[in-house]
Amino acid sequence: MPRDVVTRDISLKDFAKEAWKIVEPGTPFLDNWHIDAICDHLEAVYYGDIERLLISMPPRHMKSLLVAVMWPCWVWTKDPCFKWIFSSYAQNLSTRDSLKCRNILQSAWYQLHWGELFTLKRDENLKTKFTNTREGYRIATSVDGSATGEGGDCIVGDDLLKAKDAHSENARNTAKIFWRETMHTRINNPQKPKKVLMAQRLHEDDVTGAMLKEGGYVHLCIQAEYNPKEVSTLPPGSVNPLGFEDPRTEVGELLCPNRYDAKAIEEMKTALGPWAFASQAQQVPAPAGGGIFKKEWWKRWDFTSLPGSFDEVFMSWDMSFKKTKQGSYVVGQVWGKTGLDFYLLDQYRERASFIETCAAFAHMCNEWPEAFAKYIEEKANGAAIISQFENTIDGLIPLLPSGSKEARAHAITPTVKSGHVYIPEDGLFEWVEEFIKEHTIFPNGAYDDQVDCTSQGLGEYIQDPLALMKV
């Protein structure tokens, strides 16, 4: 290919195939359709057809090499003045890709074709930042490092949340604040922002999940095993302006069988376990059908099958009075017990203030006078409710949770799995769908108040030491 043609017209995909020899010498380049998809979307970001891009895909499929290493080198063949800020959850990862990027820029191949466009400044050629003679630069920073005071024409987040921190609300919030606030303020041109966020999914409320809920992003979502039904349950992003569709047609088709064949995928499933595989490989932060609680385990009742009477009716309450958009919910459940079977008869679930919670609690007690025992988690704000009603409502039983949320949930799963727990049929109450979803996703969901309420209430009646809640 003549030098002038390479300089002007090379696509990112063709560039990547050549650059691969520099960053992965001796390793064959395994071409696949997902590489074309990533390259097409990155080109669209550079040319302004996409402003905000989310890439969700399994690890070890070249996303970091394409986005954080090869893409900036390719852009500098067209616009050496372009400025970049790249970030990851740890500085060493950002620095790793910065060094690989610099190796391409300084390679004989790159210098042969584009060396006349710029050189790297000797006095600004560091591992975490290098600047060229056209004032373009690439900065590498991290969530756990000091934020840069400089701006970028494009900001990129590459795995802002560590996999082992997926269940830490603090770590998730830190990553979201870093992307929403710290990195967003670094955009040079807020009228034409270029933002790329990439990661495998780790939690329903990870950075990707939060950005999908906020909207405005084009979402390139690619699974290790094709299952469009699973992907469709994710919060929708913007309409894809490229009209991209996964080319696979059969459920279970592998993403890149010449790299990860069926045997390798099965080994990945074994190594990661169902939760991590569903999140990191399938981009769905829960295994198909559920994890601790499977969808099919719940029995259903309607008004024709509901028992005429119960041995006991009781309530279970989990309370939080922070009435904010992202705050926890106040949840109150009414359960009926007959023999070994439990029936969820009613549920209240709202973000409520103290006054609103008092009103809801009093209303539920009036509606269900037969529910004598009222189990209230004292650890949260339940103590305030108990104090408010201890002289007017009988049967208030304060409980302190024993063990982790997951341990308490596991303690009642045998009862659910064996078909002894009944919930209303779909459509009987509007809260049923969310109840199932929260239990299915747990512990990877954004909220777990309904799960806590269920495990608290049923745990009082299941003879398992882990399930018992002690005052």
C-alpha cells in the first residue's frame, strides 16, 4: 500500500491489524466481527456521529487494546492536536495502556508512515502523560488517583470498577461520581463531548448500569454466548445511529470461537461461577433465571387458589426514611402461613419520609388486623417506628439481623426452592414484577429491601440457625 494512501485513508480496523504486530509480537491476530463493530463505533465517535458510547463485552476480547491503545494513535494520524484523558480503576492499568500506545507511536512502522506529522516532546514524555509537537497529548489517570486539572477532547473510562468491589456500594458510588463529575468536567468542548465508557458488567448499579438509566449513550453490548432475550432486559441506551445488530442468530452462539471455543467457555463458567459469568461474560448482572432465588421456584396464587384461612398472619418491615431518588425503599410485607406454606398477601414499597412511613404502617395494620406479629428490623429506622407505635399497636417485635444479607437469603432458599412460598400471579398487584426481579438479581441488584424483608419474615418461621433473627 503506497505511503500516501496509508496516511490518508487507512481505517481503524486496518490500522489495528498492523499495530497488533507491535503490541503483541509473535501472537497471531484473530479477526472477528466484534472487532469491526468496535472500530466502526470508535470511528463514529471521532467523526462526531456518536457523542457518548458505552461498550459492554467480556474481558480478553481486545477492547482495551482497541480503545485505549490503538484508537488514539489512529486519530493522531488525522489530527495530531487531539487531546485525550484515559482512566481506569487503578493507575497501573492506565499506565500499562499508555506505555503500549507510546510504543506504537515510536515504532518504525508508525514513524515510516506518519513520522512527519509530529514527534513526542522530550520534556513531556512520561508514562502517565506524553505530549507531541502539535500539542496533542494523552493523559492516563485513575479513580483512585489524583484527578488531572487538564482537559481532553475525548475522555475514556476503561473498567472504572474492580470486579471484587462490585458488591461494595461505596466503591460503586465512587466510580459513578468519578465518571459523572470528575471526568465530565474535563471535557474541552461541552457542546460536542466525546465520551467512551467500556467495561464488562459487574452489577446492576455499576457505572454502565447507571449511565444506561440516565440515557444519552449508544450502547454496544456484546455477549460471550448470544442470547438476545437476556440483553433486551438491560436498560435501553440511545438508538444506534450505525444500525448495528449482533450478526449471530442462534441462542448460544459464541462470540469468538477461534479464541474462546466451547471448551474454553465452559472452563470460564467454572472459574467465574454463575454470577460472575452472567455479569462479565453475558453483560447481565444475574444468571439466567436467577442466582440465589430462581424465577421458577416461586409458586403462584390467585384469588381462586388462595387458602380460606391461615394458621398465622404476620408482617415483616424494612425501613429507611431517606426520601431521595437513589435512596432505599421502605418495605412492608404481609404473609400468611398454613402448614409449611407461606403466602405473600400484600406489600408496601415506597421511598418514604418518617411521617409517610408512619401513615403506611398504621394503614397496613388497619387493613390486616389478623396480622398480630409485626417483625421490624431495628437496625435501620425501625426503632423510631416502634417508639412511635409501642403504646397504640400491639405485636411489635424488634429484630436485629444476624449474619450477612446473602447468608440470610441462602437460609430461606430451601423453602422457596421446595415450592412452599407463594406469591401473587402476574397482574394481581403492580409490585409483583419488581419483587421477582429484585430477588432474581440479588445480590447484584441496585436494591435489596424486598429481599431483606422476605428473609427476615420467613426466617422467623424456618428452623435454620442462619435464618433466625435475634433481638
